[in-house]
Amino acid sequence: MKSAHWQNLVEVQQVYPSAEAVGNFTVFNIKGNSYRLIVDLNYKEQKVYYKHFLTHADYDKGDWKNDPYF
């Protein structure tokens, strides 16, 4: 991600097809959907803000959606 210069989700999905927008976050499926990496991608500043790294089961519980930025 350090060398990427993405401007939108479509460009992210060209490299990571499983990436999806959920609320204000971008969610990446890791290891065959076993884990979820949840980040805030700031395209203007070209920064990635780590929010959560969860198992699929914990992701499905939805507690991470209590983040005020969601």
C-alpha cells in the first residue's frame, strides 16, 4: 500500500478485488475470507488508517460498526 496512489475504491479493487466499501471504511478479505482488515483510506492525503483486524465471525457480529466514524 505504501507505493500505491489510489484515487478511489475502483482503483483499489484493481489490485485487491475483494475490497469493498462498508460505511466509511474499506474492508479487505484476508486468507480466503477467514479475516477482515478494516481501514479508512484517505485518498486525498494518500494515508491508510488501521481500524480493525477481525476474524470473519467477529466481523459478522457487527460490534466494529459502533466506531463513531462508521
